Amino acid sequence: MGNSQVGELYRKEKVYMVREEFYTGKMFDAYEYFGAHPIEEGGYRFRVYAPNAKGVEVIGEFNDWGTFPCFMKEEGESGVYECEVAHAKEGMMYKYRIHQKDGRNVDRADPYGFFMELRPNTASILTSFHDFVLEDEEWMKKRKTAGKYYDKPFNIYEMHMGSWRRKEDGSWYSYEEIAELLIPYLKENYYTHVEILPLAEHPLDASWGYQVSAFFAVTSRYGTPKQFMKFVNECHKNEIGVILDFVPVHFVKDEFALSHFDGTALYEYPDLDSGLSEWGSCNFNYYRGEVRTLLQSAADYWITNYHIDGLRMDAMSNAIYWQGEPSRGVNQGAITFLQEMNEGLHKRHNDIVLIAEDSTNFPKVTTPVSYGGLGFDYKWDMGWMNDTLKFFALEPKRRKDALSLLSFSMEYFQNECYLLPLSHDEVVYGKKTILDKMWGNYEEKFAQCRTLYFYLYTHPGKKLDFMGNEFGQFREWSEEREQDFMLLNFPMHKKLLQFRKDMHKIYQEEEVLYEAEYKKGHFTFVPVNTKVGCVLAYKRSVGTKVFLMLCNMSDVRYERLCIVEEEQNTWVEMLNTDEEKYGGSGFCNSYPITGKKEEGLKKQYHSYFHLAPFSSGMFYLCEGNQ
């Protein structure tokens, strides 16, 4: 047997192994095989999966959009069509023309395409970005030692790339341009990570990226794949992690994309009852290996090629339960897919973070797959978010009886590794912004907003907050315009941002606020007896270090708020939300507070604190008290 014959036999065997993994849903790098790839001899090789097509041809700028046909050949009965086009060059646009068995010819974007033209146009674009080398070696080394941030600060700034900032003419900044503005802002305000709403290509701006048309293509709205690589590179060089919103549940119905790709329900469920989501998009059919391969390969693609540090998986409730409704039962195909994808991604990248946006009570979401869990690292605590915002909307006289809305989270907190979100979903569609949700007048809203964020950053769990919340935006978010940064010209908004900055700095620097937070014994409620008003008190501790938190949720001014302890302790205030520099009245505790014995009480020490209406204070225990 000659060398050429041996080479051909080896190629066929390798192709068979690749396709076997593809069909069975075990493949994580299908993007290396499918799609359009440059070949050494010049030109591009195209591969697409369309098992029920009558035939497929590739059309593009290289053949005058089909004037000179480039028919693709199906190897055997694999359903995989491929061809090579010698004069195809980087930057040229292309599509696949699917000849359906019903006689229709439909032009489709490449399911594995790495780049697309700007909407409303829908062609894929030939691209190769392997010549760009990420210069983030130090960050990647540091990431491996971070331990998924379980015992480290994890403070996420959630943003929409196109509406954080806009140019004077209203146009978008490019990935590179926005990096120059965003990175200093994140560092100045002590965020550890930025989480970006979906950047995979999508045809409708108003979908915010949640109805995807190309799962491997970074949106052309803000530039090219290389430009996005540079964005990530600059974030990492400045020690900012990058998390992407990932949408593995559904996709757009538009005919140019995945819907009925080869004339049949190839990626979606065939029946409308399961096939269409509540958003009018197509639900992925997790029972097909080819679908599982596409989704987990897309997840791996962003991590491998762009060095993305984590993925936030959207709408997990709609994957776990049929149509997101527990009454319809668990979708076992989705459960198996999530377990295999998460376990596979962690094996390939043991230092990345996988986050579930899940509003259900489904158990073991953040338990490893080997122990029967779904294998996520963190889960959004939607219950905490809903209860907390509901509480702060109440008028003060109703809050004492509703304090359990704030304390309930600690009854279940050790069940999962929770992340506390105040996300984009809470500032749209008539829900009001976070600041505007607060009860009361202008000044009272700011005072309560400071206490809300004090509570967030001193509560166990990682943190996420949406852009604009940090300086108190009153207008609901819209993807059509930039955030109202001009509000920082007004004192209360500027002072709120200063409070957030100082709070974030303390969160980063004080290990008592993040170490061992998912273990029992490091958080305890402190009883507070008040005849009027409403106060939440609790302690956080690591080793001999102890912090006391006092949160006045009422409009009552406390001259002598009493905390009773069995030991004599001395507390020193390190931050108070009522400080004048934050927009408060300055009614703080400027001196150490030492517990004193009350007459007739042998083992009780009473400490008395000042606490302004709607204010909170953080106190550290002086050394020598333990």
C-alpha cells in the first residue's frame, strides 16, 4: 500500500471518529471540523451538516453568489456536505444554498460560521484569527489558582455592550474603543469581572442578544473577532475577568438561521407544543446528539479561542422543565445535556466558572455531576432578589412584620453556591430601576438604596449588579441609548457612586466578607429588640476576625440601639451609609463602642449604637476581645 493510500485511509478513519462523536453528542470542538476553514494550499474548505437536504451548494462573493455553482459533495450517507474553493479569501461573504426535498431552495448562514455581516444582512464572512496571539499569560496563570473564587471576592458588573456608552452621534463604540473607557471604570470602582449580555450574532437589537442566529459568531455590531479578542486581552492585562451570557435553550425562527435548516426540524423539536418557546423562538432538541454537539462546542469555542473566564447560562428553568413549567415535568434530555456539557467543559478548562440563571427549586444545581448534580459552579439566587426588592418597596410601617423576607435566604443558603443578582431584568418593562423601586421621596430612596447595597455586599454569596445601578439611574434601561452618566453631575448620584466604590473596596480587602461564606458557622443573626422600627443585625466571621452589621430598615432614628452579647466586646465603626460624603446626615458612631454590664444582669453586656433612618453600619471587633 502506497503512502498516498495510507494517508487517505488515515484521513477516512479520523473523519469517522470525528463524526461518531458528533452524532452521539460527545464532541466539544466541532468548530474545528465544521464551518469554513483556510487550507494550506490556499482557499477555504467548507463543511455543513444537512442530512435531509436534496443537495447543498456554497454561494458567495467568490462565485458571484451562485452564478458559477460550487456544489458540495456528501460523503457516503453521512449528511455532511463539503467542498474546497481555491479562490475563496478571508473577508468574503458566503452562505449555504440548501436544496430541500420539497423543491424549495433556501439560503442559510453557516451554523458554525465565525463572523457575520451587520443586520439586517445575514451572510457569513470568511475569517481567520488564529494569527492574533492573546498576551494574557499572567492572567491565565492567576485564574488557575483562583479556585473558582469560592474564597475570593467575586464582584460582577453586568452590562450591555451597545448601551453602556455611545458616541456623540449615537453610534456604537467598537470592542477596542469601549475597552479604553470601560476598563478604567471597572478598576476605579473595584469590580473583579464584567459580564456581557449575549454577544453571539443576533438579528434584532431589542432581543438584547437572547435570540441568537449564529452561536459561534461574535456580533459585528461592535467590530470583528480580532477586535473582540483585543477587548478580552486588555481586560485580562488589567486583571478584569470576562463572563459571557450564553443562550443554550432556544434560537431565532428566522429562515436564514437554524430553523428547519435542511427543510426539517433538525435543531428544534418537531412538534409546535415543545418546539416553540414562550418568546416565540425555537427550542433546542436536546435528544439529538448533533444539537448537543453544536451547543457544547459553541460554549467551548468562546472559552478556548477568546479565553472567556466564565459563562452565565440563560433561562435554565426552561431547560430543566418542559417550557419552564414544573407542572409539565422534568426534561430529562436537557438534564443529561447540561450534566455532560458542564462536566466536559470543566474537564477541558478546570479554571472557568459556569453560572446558572435558574429560578426553580430544582436540587443540586451547583453539585458536581459525579454526585448527581448539574455541575454548575454558581446559581443565581432569584428568591433572594425577589424577596429583597419586595421588602424595600414596602412602606416602613409594614416592614417589621415582613423582616422574614430578608432573613429567609439564610435558611436555604447552604443548599447551593449562590450568586446574588440585581440584573438587567429588574430595570425594564415597567418594573422601575433599583433606585426608583425604593419606597419614599428622593432623599429616602437614596438612603435606602445605600442600605440595600450594604445588605447585598455583606450578605454571603457572590455579587452581580447591572450597569447604571451603581450611580442611581432613574430611567429604565433601553438598548437604544447609553446610560445616563450625566446624572453624576448631581450630588446625590455622585455620592451614591462614591459609597458603592468604598463598599466594593472593603468587600475586596476584607476576607471576612467572602471567605468560607458557603459554610455554616460564619454567619449569625444578632437579636435586636425594638418596640418600633425594624432593624436587621448579623455577624460575619473568619477565624478571630468578626464584623457586625446593623441595618435600619425603618424611618426611625435610633439614639441608643441596644445589642446584647454574652461577652464584653468593643466595636469600631468602619463604614456607615449615613456619612455625609455619601449623602447622609452624618449621624454615625465616631468612637469605639464597648459593651457594659447592666445592673442585675450577670452575663449580659449591652452595647449602644447610633443609627439614622434607613442607614446601615459596619463594625469590626477590636483585637483582644476574643
